[in-house]
Amino acid sequence: MLLAKEFLCLLLSGWLVGSTHRKLVRGEFRRAWHAWFIVLIVLGVVLAFRLMAIRYLESPTSRAYGVPFVIAGGDFIDGRWRDGGVGLYMPFPFLADLGFGIATCLLPLAILSVFHSHRVKKGPDAA
């Protein structure tokens, strides 16, 4: 079930990035929109790596790294934390966290582009 959630997150974030890019390329958008697209993609990557660095306790003897999908874990054994427990499908949580960060940062631009494209279609006079 977790793999399905990760795959769904990848699909939705890929769709958001692709549809926003296509809308900016095909529409009547200025260079500033394209620049903001690139800036928000970079900020999304930075956010994703920051989310992957979050460490939290799942129980008193185990901890995990990564939000919303865990990319690694650790156990408290013999008085020391032993980190590095990586799951079987490691690339999927990493990519899903990356896609989540990018989609989170890109969502405001995607929403604004929808309103801007409707305004361009109606014309500048329409209120």
C-alpha cells in the first residue's frame, strides 16, 4: 500500500510539473513566469532535501528520516543509534519526497497560471 501511495505522489507531482510547464510554453505568458517556474523548481528540490533530513522517533528504540515518506531509519541497540536501515524500494520514497517538495512549491504558480490564462482568454477589459 505504501508503494502505491509513493507511486501516486510521483504521478501527481509529475502531472503538475508537466501541465504547468505546458501551459506556460503554449500560453501567453511572459519571461517572468518562466523564470518563476525555474526558481520554484529549484526551491522545491531544496525543500525536498530538507524534508528528507527531518529525523523523528517512531518508538523509543527506532527512528526514521524523511517526511512524508521515510527514506531511512535507525535502531537503538546496545546504547547507540545504528542508522542506515533502508527499505527494499529505496528509490521510490526518495523520488516521491522529491516530487512532493517540487509540487508543493510549484502549486501556487500552477493555480495563478490558471487564473491568468482565463483572464487572457476573456481579454483585459473583462472584469
